[in-house]
Amino acid sequence: MNKSLAEGEPAMGKRPMTVRVARWSAEHPWRAIALWVVFVAICFVGGNAAGLNEATDEDQAIGEAGRASVIEIHGDFDDPAVENVLITAPSGQLDRAAADTAAADAIARMKATEGVAKVDEVVPARDGSALLIAVTMTGDPDTASDRLQPLQDTTAALQQAHPQVRIEEVGGPSIGKALDDTLGEDFKRAELLSLPVTLAILIVAFGALIAAGVPVLLAMSSVFAAMGLSTLASHLLPSTDTTNSVILLIGLAVGVDYSLFYIRREREERAKGRTHLDAVEIAAETSGHAVVVSGIAVMIAMAGLFLATDVVFSSLAVGSMLVVAVSVIGSLTVLPALLAKLGRWVDRPRVPLLWRLQARNSGAPRFWPAVLRPALRRPLLALIISVGVLLALAAPAAGMKMKFPGMEDLPRTTPAMQAYDRLTGAFPSTGTAHYLAVEVPAAEAAQVKAALTTLAQKAGGDPLFAPVEADGPDIEQSADGTVSVLQVATPYHTRTDEARQSLDKLRDVYVPEAMSGLSNVDYAVGGDVAGSVDYAAHIRQKLPLVMAFVLILTFVVMVLTFRSVVIALTSILLNLLSVGAAYGLLVLVFQGTWAEGLLGFTSMGSIVTWLPLFLFVVLFGLSMDYHVFVVSRIREAVQRGVSNRDAVAYGITSSAGTVSSAAIVMVAVFSIFATLSTIDMKQLGIGLAAAILLDATIIRAVVLPSVMTLLGDANWWAPRFLRKRPAAKHAGEPERELASVH
């Protein structure tokens, strides 16, 4: 029996699964490495071969606005994609003669362009600052962005032929393409930055290149495998275009964390004189166990997203759970194999200055005992102050507003969005529009049209709505007469209180009155205002359910893991504090305007609707990584017979370097995502980075030791049926390890 298995420990066959798997991998490294490579390759290649099944508009329908969208889809309306040629002056006043010449040329050239169905006549702006030509495209409007090149080539040729005026192309397809290109470049930049930044942090943490490279290698292989598995899973549950970005974000964070926990413990045991195989085995029994528990906690948190009954959240849940599961499997299988095969080569090649710094820090720690001293000596005072700070940070969350980003919130760095601003400046919109979608048997089509006409006339006399045009209300009916759609315009913009009031009055008063005389009718009110309102209501309804699910299951996992009800309760409360502070910081930063110049965004006066729910599950899951790792070290010391106060000091100081390194990696990766162009990615990146920073500092260094010191032996209370016989004490070992923390 090796040195790590002290007298009285169970036989090999009864060792935990993490130890047995790690032992086999360490004894058969080439087999384990080959199996991992084959697994990743099969997942990635298989996923690409199967192709992605993307969620449709019907899949993503939420609330009444979603039902309106589905009814409209049933109508199968001919709604072709439209682009616009905008002619303005490069500066000063528009040269009307040059503009008219350019417009005539534009009409002629666009009519001859591939993919153009119709070109409308020129529409001049009321102030004479611009000319507009609508160009209707052929084919499926959903794929119009992929067929823009001929039109853009024609627009470029027009600009070259008429340099006296500015000629631009702007419309839904071109804006969508520009946004996709911008986001694609953003994510590519984030991916390219994430790897070197993560590697640089790990080099500082380990002082050796191979030790730093192994976590990155494992994390990226886990990401590739999870992306393939997620693509395969999309055939059971449709996927969305944000899933791979979240897989990268979560995968890089947890993959590096899990490897970091494992490698640090393996190096620590080797420094005590263990053999490579023994060090791997001890790391598997301690850090490996913590990785499994934290992985389960993260997956439970992510599983809560399924309760949101939203295909976007379900897709993100699948991707996140897969990448966490693959990362856990990798850390328990291929990582022990790599460490066993590399042996002491894992500490090569050494970075001279950083390696000496690591060697110096491997002795008695000084920094963290100094940080912990106030919490251990004056735990009540430290707890009151730290919790007070976190509650103060969380307070602004009470005023959180949730809205969808609109066109005004998209980045203005692309020519398409700059052209859009010039278009809306020359042809200003009078407000927003709601739409009422109605589905009835075809025989009632005439009755529906009459009811909608009456509704439009009544609403037109209300100051909350725009008057009906002279040629009558805007009513569209499907070819078979079963679906009718009425546009109800308002003079107010999407975000105004009046626009919301007009929606409420339409839904509560005008529509029920108009539909009361119809039978076998299905109707719903949709539009931008309705979509934002309904989704925010959906999130508010589902958030308590998701939170309850996550809290209850996490509590159960923590109780079963640590055999302590008190530890489970304090874990929940500490993580809620962390999430609350993150919410408050988000509101403080993004609902105001003071940070706009600092972070490069324009405030929308609210938080993106889907963010609070997603942030809760991600933060709750990731916070458990540190908590499980730190409390596991504390429990190790307690089980050896060390006093509670000394065990808290030992557990936190012995894990502080690992937790700090892991937190710095996470904060760095999330901060990179905060540099992306769109407001939702900025809010996600800042929210995650701030929460992890708070969790790894105030929570773990002040609140946790204060609470556990105050509770004393009560930390480990549990009902009789949960109690476990104490493990055998390793003679002399605790005293040697604990000597360094005083």
C-alpha cells in the first residue's frame, strides 16, 4: 500500500470511483489519452456531419406576442425582403440635379440586377435632404441576407459612377448581415484573445509552460467535443445561434478551473515527497471529488433553465450542461493520464522569475493569513461589515427594469447602421405599431374584416393611437381568408410609457370588443412593444420557479456531499449574496449613463430581458466551484481532528492560490466578452466578471471564514441518518500542514 493510503483506509476495490478511474488512467496513460482524442474527434466530426437543427420562429414564440407571430405565420403572407437605395449629400445641401440623375441610374441598374423582383419609384424626403428607392428582392425573405451581394455590387458601382452624392444600401437584410458579420468578428476576436490571456495567467500561476498549457488544452478539447454533442442534441431540442458562444464561455471557465484544482493538488502532494502515481491518486480523491460535486452543482443550476419553457434557454442549458459534463470527464480521465505520463516534465520549461516566485510561495503563506486575520479574530464585526457592503451593492437591483434591445441599441460602427441613422433622419418614423393577428374559418373572413375596420376607426379617435389614413386601415388577409392582420399605429416610440399604455388598451378594451361577435376565433396582439412586455412578464413568472429548483437541488447535493445541513444552508445564502450583488452592480452600471464612456455603450435604461434568469443559474453554478473546493479543504482538516477555527484558516489559505488563479482566469475571460459590440454581451460579461470577483474575494476571504468561525462545531451539524463515521486520522500530518497558517 502506498504512502497516501494511511493505516486503516479502505482497500483499493472500495476506493471512490474518482480514484479508481484516475488510477487506471495513470497506469495506462496512452490508452486514456487515445480514448480521449477519439472521443473528442467523434463528437466534433459527428456533430458537423449531422448538421445543426436551428429553432424556428414558432419554437421561440413566447406569450401573446408569440401567439400573434404564429398566427401570422399560418397566413403564409407574401412578405418579401426589401432593401432601400438611399441618396444623400456627402456634406451640406443635396445637389438635387445630381441626385435625380443618380436615382434614375439606380432604378435602371437595380431592375437589371440578379435577385430583384421590383423597384419602386423615387420618394423624396420632406425636407429635400434625401431620395429613397425601395428595392423588393426575390426568394425567401429569411435567407435574403445571403443573397445581397449582387445588390451591394450594384450600389458600389452606382457610388463610383456618381461621386457628387452619397449612395448607400440599407434595409432589413443588409442590417442583419452587417450585425451578423460584426458579431462574428467580435466572437472571433474574443476567442482569439481568451486563449492567450488564459495561458498568460496560468503561466504566472504555475511558473511553467507545460503546466499552464495542460488546462487550456483540456478546456478547448472539452469545448470542441461539447459543440459537436450540442449539434447532435439539436435534433432532439432545437438550438439557437448563441449556444456555441455560451459553450465557449462556460467551457473555458470550468475546464481551466477543474484542471487547475487537480494540477495544484497533484503538485502539492509531489512537493511532500509522494510518487507521481500517489500524487495523482490523492488529487483524484480530494480535488477530483470536489470537481465532480461542483460539476453536478453547475449542471443542476443549468438544468433549471429548462423550467423557463423557452427554447433559447433550453438550448443554452443543453450546451452548458454538455460542456461541464465533458470537462468533468476529462479532468477525471485524460488529465491523470497526462500528469502521470509527464511526471516532473509538467514543471518544464520553467519561466525563471515566475518559477522562483512560485518556489518562494510554496513555503509558509503570508498574504492570505494576513487577509483572514480580521475574519478569524473579529468574526462578527467582519461579517456585519462584509454583508453590509454586499447588501448595499445589491440594493439597486430592487429598481431593475427589463427590456429587449431595439434598433437604437445596436452598435453604430457598421456602414449599414450609419446608413440606417441617415435614413431615419431623412424619413422619420412617427412611432411604433402594434398588430392584431386573427385566425378564423374562411367563411368568416368578411365578418373579420368588418370587425377590424370598426376597431381601427375606434382606436384612431383615441389620442394613444395614430389616426386612420384616408385610404382606410392597414388590413392584410391571407389567400385562403383564414388569417387577417391589422396594423394599429401609435405616435409614440417603443420605449415610451404611452406605447405601453396603448398596448394595454388595445388588448384590454378594443380587441375584446371587436372579437366578441366572432365564433371559433383565435387572436393575439403582437409587435415590438408586445414582445418586450410579454417576455419580461414571462421571465418574472419563471424566475422564482427556476430559483426554487436550483436552490432546493443544490441544497440536497451539498447536504449529501458534506453531510451537514448547516454547510448546505450557508452555501446557499452566500451564493445568493453574490448573485444579488451582481444584479445590483448591473443596474448601477447599465441603467444609468455614468459608465457609457468608460465601457463604450449607450444606456438603454434597463437590463436585457433574458439576462437576470441566465445570470442567476450561471453565477450560482460557477460560484459552487470555489465553495466546494474551499469547504472540502476545511472538512479535510476537521476530519483529521483539527479545531474548527484552525481548519477554516487551513482550508482557505491552502486553497487561496488555486481559487485566486481560477477566479482571475474567469474574470479575464468574462471581461473580454464585455468588450463585444452588443449591449447584451456587455451586460453578460460585466455581470459575470463582477460576480466572480466578488465571490472569490469578499465572499471567500471574509464572509465564509466569518460565518464558519462564528458557527464553530455547529457547521457540521446534521440529522443522525446523515452522519458518517469520522475517517481515520493521519498521525502528525495536520499539525505539519497547519503550522504554516499561524
